[in-house]
Amino acid sequence: MVKRITVTLPDKTAKELENWASDEGRPTANLASYLIQKAVDERNKHESNQQQEK
């Protein structure tokens, strides 16, 4: 299951994201989705490691 969201970015950040996606030959939304998922996964991993240290 997937959920669609809307993200608002500063113009400079949006342009950099568009350029990055273009360099990789992928849609901007696809790159944004990948980066958000990666950040969430890393946060969960970090929190899991902190829980194990307690």
C-alpha cells in the first residue's frame, strides 16, 4: 500500500532535486520518495540501536 503526500520545498532545494533526478534519469517525485524512505529507514535503525543500548 502506498500513500500520496505533498511536500513544499524552497525554490533552490526543488531545483537541486530536479537537477539530481535529471542526472539520474528518473522523475523528481521518484527521487524524493527514495530519499524520504531512506531517511525514515535510517531514523528507525538509529532509534532501534538506541533502544538496544538501554
